[in-house]
Amino acid sequence: MAAPMKITVTVTLKNGVLDPQGRAIESALKGLGFGGVEGARVGKIIELDVADGTTRETVEAMAKQLLANTVIENFRIDMP
Amino acid sequence: MKAAVIVFPGSNCDRDLADAITKVTGRAPAMIWHRETDLPEGLDFIGIPGGFSYGDYLRSGAMAARSPVMQAVIKAAGQGRAVLGICNGFQVLTEAGLLPGALMRNAGLDFVCRDVTLTVETSQSIFTSRYAAGEQVTIPVAHHDGNYTADATTLDRLEGEGRIAFRYAEPVNGSARDIAGILSDAGNVLGMMPHPERLIEPEQGGTDGRRLFEAAMMALA
């Protein structure tokens, strides 16, 4: 049996969508004395183990139908 | 009025919503579990309750929106059945594509749990006909993800088409244009963050929520 393929889907907020969590992180980093932090955005990474041969189109469909809310989020697929 | 309340794992306002419907209409709703693929025949009204469906995994409402029962709800909404989503129910309706936009983490990052003053923006809907446009009512909110977001075109369209049902009288959670509740383009779907089902009888501290259910009953009975 072929080993499953590892795929990473990275979901990030679209530009222009306010990210209160990112802002809180930015401000906390500044509070810790880290200068030069000009922004922080929070996203999520979803690691999938899928059958070898799964197409990028299939993974895109997964991202569009569930993994990302495309009203507010972008996604990036990294696969071998 | 023949009603149903959808129950997801993690729903926690389903019985409050069922009580509200029963008290106002005199008829208890059917409680429909999330794995059902069909709804009872002849439904007039479907309630999607508040809570934390599926533990808010991935995004609030995201998993519930893809559950088997929601496919039946989407179909029923398309046939013109009245659908009311409260709090997590509103999040489910946006995730399911029945309402535009999305509900994000509150701007202040706090879970907001208190009475808020709402302005009724339209009385021209099956849910709001018992309120006067411009009237202020007090209804509680209890949410972490109530920050309504949509692109400017969508927001303009909602305003232009009279589809903003309720607005916060003052900012509560960072919501775009202080939107607290919106209607679908056909007007038969309402999503709102505040909890009208919690204000049905004077013992609950007020009855401002009752008229929403009375309006639906008058329109649908």
C-alpha cells in the first residue's frame, strides 16, 4: 500500500480583514520589549494525510468547501 | 405554526428556543438531531439555536454548516420556509451560505455577555413586523464571535435592500456598521447575534424578544 501523502493547507486572513488576535499579539510582543514588530496576523495550518495521487484540484475543493471561509480567508496548499 | 429546532452536539440554547416557541405559539417544535437528512413534512419555521456547535472547531458554525441536517435546511430555505438563526445559529447560516458575510472574533477579544440596546431597522419582515422601525429594544448577547464582517459592496446592498434587521445602538463587538442581525434576499432567513428567546416572559427580565416569535407566528400560522 502506498504511503499517504502529506499536504499542508495554510489558512490566513485576507488583507484588509481586521485581525484582533494579531493586534493583541503585536502589542504583547512590543510590551515584552521586542522593537520593530510592525504587524502580526494569525492563521492556521491544517496538515492532511491523503492517498497518494490525490490531485491539487481535490485539495482545493476541500479548502473551498470547508477548510477556509473564503469570505474572509485565503488559503495556500503545499503538496509534494 | 409547525416549527423545528435543530440540535447539534454543543448546542446549548436549543431548549430555551423550544420553550420560547412553545410559549408563544402553544405548540412544541420538533427537535431535530444534526444527523437527520430529512425534516418533518409541512414545516413553517426552522430555528437554529445558540451554543458551541461541534465545539466551535475550525471556525464557529463551520462544522455544523456541513452537517447532514443543514443540507435539508438549505433546501427548505430555498423553498421559502422561515429560518431563524440565533447567535451560533447566525454563524451557522453565514457558514452555510444562507446569509452573506462572516462572524469573526469580537474586536475587543472579550466574550461579551450582557443586555444590549438594539435599534430595529425594519418592520418589513416576517420576523420584525411586530416592532416599529427605529424602535429600541433591549435583548441580551452572549458571544465571542459576533463581529460581523462583509465587503463594502455587500454591506451597501444589505442597507439598500432593507436587509439589516437589527443594529447595536452602540458598538458591542466591532461589527461592521453595528450590524446585529440580517435578512436573506428573499427575507425568509434571519440571522442575529442577540438572544430574543431569552426574553419571552416578565420573569426573564423583559419581553422584548417575544414579539419576534409572535410576528413569525402571525405570518406563518
